[in-house]
Amino acid sequence: MLYLIGLGLGDEKDISLKGLEAVKKCSQVYLEAYTSLLSTGLRLSALEELYGRPVILADREMVEQEVEQILEQARTSDIAFLVVGDPFGATTHSDLVVRARKMGIEVKVIHNASVMNAVGICGLQLYRFGEAVSIPFFTETWKPDSFYDKIKANRLLGLHTLCLLDIRVKEPSIESLCRGKKVYEPPKFMTINTAIEQLLQIETNRAESVYNSDTTCVGLVRLGSEAQKIVVGSMRELLTVDFGPPLHCLIIVGNTHPIEDEMLEFFAMPKACFNAQNCTD
Amino acid sequence: MLYLIGLGLGDEKDISLKGLEAVKKCSQVYLEAYTSLLSTGLRLSALEELYGRPVILADREMVEQEVEQILEQARTSDIAFLVVGDPFGATTHSDLVVRARKMGIEVKVIHNASVMNAVGICGLQLYRFGEAVSIPFFTETWKPDSFYDKIKANRLLGLHTLCLLDIRVKEPSIESLCRGKKVYEPPKFMTINTAIEQLLQIETNRAESVYNSDTTCVGLVRLGSEAQKIVVGSMRELLTVDFGPPLHCLIIVGNTHPIEDEMLEFFAMPKACFNAQNCTD
């Protein structure tokens, strides 16, 4: 049996009792580490201590190259594949499930919170979100802007847009690939600030008035952890905020209901402080 | 402190370790029981045994009438308010949070899986969903169809639509209200079959060709529990399925990627059996 187990968003104690029971009876425990993040309160040593067994970090390369072996083990014994958030949250693990099922291996999923539902904590109603978008890191020569059309469609319908921000973990540097020997770049996580800069850059290029620096957004960082922070403000205002360590995500707010407004107010930036002359505290 | 704790979707063991720790230190434990459901594996006695303390069922009336008292308790002691799924999932508890914050009471949220992210298990990617819709029970004189426009907008964009189906728990009967003494109707949960009938009825009325009986859908019932069932088929096909006990939900499938198709195939109805002449098993 292959157990796909969501760890939730905070630390090792966000696993469910059901998830923990499953991990404890598995002969091998893998932690998917290429889309997830270990820096937000989730420490490998804490997981190993809680589970009472070693946890094998499975990065992208390992999963791609050794997936058959991992799944072969699941034919005769119980194998756990741990995923930060929910196994079918922002990043789905459909490919792993498809492979397993094709090999005739039973798969059991143990759900948990994902960024896709936990963002509801800011007060915006989940059923008022349109399509979610991913914002990739721009390079000098590569500035994909397909997210712009999706945000436009959402805004025309008055819907909120969740922007998932790029995570680059264990990416081989282009230089090293040219030299034929892989050297990995340090992990890189997009900040809300970079995301807003890129969004405004694309608005300038496309000029279809989808949003502007006055558009209300919600910045959410380290969701579900003790160090969670939520700030509501215009794009211009949020650009001035230091949100600190990853993970960051951003919501572009659509039309709101009064109950949503009331919740958003709790997270609003102190208005007086945007203009230094008016700042009294 | 007011703890808002998600219980997840299956049974008592879907609570997180963090959630359980919080419940155990609370002096009063309430279980929100007007939007949630106790019939899918979640038994009050099992919760009480696990927590080692009584759990007070808080129905809609109680929450509306006694919310101030509940929150007053949270001023001086730790109070747990348990919610099936995630506190900010399909049904948000923003109003409770707003009230608490206005009274100066600290609120801590412990997330869990919600139907809004757990539907990803069928293989459809969460970021390819448009706005979610609610399908209410039609009556002879009341057939609201605002969901139709939302589904239309989603389908024009090629997006999937999650349909949340009506739950009616502890609703006073109209008759009893006329007599001035409340008598409650038995709980009522919309089945996938009723939802599809109503959807097709509205398509007939509106005739804007948003979907038809050949449109591919996914029926998901008792998500996250041992008795979970997922069936993929056309609306016409799904109408013939007995999905059993609640909760039911339905996805109207938009444009799919190949990896989504591969996953959906696992849940497809046996094609040969739709036409009795072709049915070989």
C-alpha cells in the first residue's frame, strides 16, 4: 500500500492522528521535498523523532529516477509518501498516483490543510475565488504573462485571485548544465514584493487595466505556522512591507461582501503610516 | 482564547495533533453542528472519548442566541469551537471571528482539510477550478438559478465547477412557524441525482447550452472517509448511480489536461454497462 499523507502547513504537529498512525506502520517513509518547504517550522529531525523512524528526503530527481523502485516496495509493504499541505493541494501528485494504479498498487490518501483552503483565514470566502494563477520568476529573456489573462477573467467576474508564487529548489544552474556537470542553485522563493513588481510590469506592458498599484491585495506568509502574517493593502502599500521568510502568497481581491470587508479590516495596514507626515505612532 | 479547530472530513482521527492538544486544554468544547454532518463516520461519543471531555453540540440557534456567552467564556479561559472540515472551508466562520475580535478576544485557527481542497483527489487540478457554486433545494415556487450564470462563466473559460449541495439541518417547518410553535423538519441532504435533475431543469428553462446530459461530471461522496466513492460519467450516466448516504458533491468538468484525464479514467463508470445490450458483466 502507498500512503499519500498530507502534513498540513505549519510544523510536525499538523499531521492528523490518522496520518501519524499510518506513518508509524510504514516500513519506509519518504518526504516529498521538491515542491514543499522545510524552512517554515517543519524540521526533518522533529518529524523523525515524532515518527520514531528515519525520513528519506525525496527531491525531484529522486522521485523522477527512482519512482519505480519506491512503488515496487509498496507492492509488498506499506510505504508513506509525505507531502507538505495536502497531497492534492496546490501541487498535485496525480502522476505518482497514476503510476501506482497502473502498477496495480493500492493508494490511500490522507488529506490535510492546503494553501488552497487555508487562505480563507483572511476572511475572503473560498467560493468567491476564480482560477488560481502561478507567478514564475522572470528572467532577462523570459517573462511569461499567461497569468494576466486569467486574472483579467477573474476580475471581470468580480472574483478573487490566489497567486501562487514561484519556488525554485534544487534547480541546476544553466552554467553548470553547459559544462556538463550539474551544480545546483541555492533555493529561491518568490516574495510578495517581487510578485507585485512583476504583476505591475506586465500591466504596464499589456495596458488592459486589469489592476493597478491601487488594487487591494492580501499578502499571506507562512500560513498555518506560528509566524503567520497577513497584511491587507494596495499593491503600492504592500510593496513597502518586509514579509520575512517564505512561503509567501498573494491574493488580488475582487468584489467583496460586507462580511469579507469586516474581516479584511483586521489585517489592514495602518493607513496613517503610508504618508510619513501623517504617521503618529 | 477562542480556538477554531478543523476536524477534517472523515472521522475523529482526522484532527491534527495540534488540534487535539488544543482541545485537551480547553475548558469548554463546542462542535458546530448546523453546517456540518455527523453521519459520515464522525460520532459524538468517539470525539468525547478521544478528548476525554464532553462536547457540546452547537446548532444554528444556539450559536446565534448564545454566541456572546460563549465568547465571554473565551475571555478568561480556553474555549474550543470544532468545525467539520476547515474553519474557513466551504462554510466560513468569519462572523464568529469578527465578533470575537471586536470583543478583544484572541482567536487561534487550526486548519484541516476541507471539501474545497479534498476534491483534488479525483485528479482534477485545484487551480483549474473557477468559482464554486451552491445548489439549493428547489421548491414548487422557489427555483433560484444564479448558479447557472456562474457555471456558464466557468465553462466559457474551460474551468471546472465544484457544486456544493444543499444541507438542511434543524430547519423549522413552514407549517409549524405559521402555528407559532417551532417543529423541526428532519435533516435533508441533497443527493448528486437531485442536483443533476435540478441542473438539467434549469438548462431546459434557460436554454443557453451551458451543459447538457452528456456533460462529463464527477460525483464525490463521503470524501475523506472510509466509505468515500468517486464516479466519473456524463450527467445522464450519474443519474443512474445510487451514491448512498451523505455528503454528496458534484464537479462539472471543464477542459482537461492529459494528466487529469488519466486520473479521471480510474473513476469512470464501466462504459459497456450503460447500454444493457452491450453489458457483458
